[in-house]
Amino acid sequence: MTRKDKLLVAFFGVTAFAGFASGVHHLAHHARHHHHRRAAFEQRVAEVCVEAARRVDASEGSARARGVVPEAQRPARSE
């Protein structure tokens, strides 16, 4: 091996090690802050559910004002 080859092997070895170290650091950093992202996601899901429930309540309220009884609240038919 020539001196140039040895330098290239050393350079690539150091950069490979630095790349792995950077990746491990990145994973560890995100693992520590995972609960913040999860909490934000859960909050968004809760907001979407509340908005959907309010839309259903509003549509049922307007149906009641027109005198229409929602299907779930109609008495069972006796045959």
C-alpha cells in the first residue's frame, strides 16, 4: 500500500466512524424528545374528534328544529 492509499483508508475510516456517531446521536436526541411529539399528535387527534362531535351535534340540532328524529333515536318497530 502506498502512502496515498493509507491516507485514503484512514480518511474513509474516520468519516465512517463520524457518520455512525452522528446517526447514533441523532437517534438518541429524538428518543429523548419523542414524548413531546406524541403529546402534540394526541392533542391534534383529540381536537379533530371534538370538532367532529360538534358538527354531529349541530346537524342533529338543526334536524330536531325541523322535527326530524335521528335514526338512532326512533322507537323500534313492533311487527
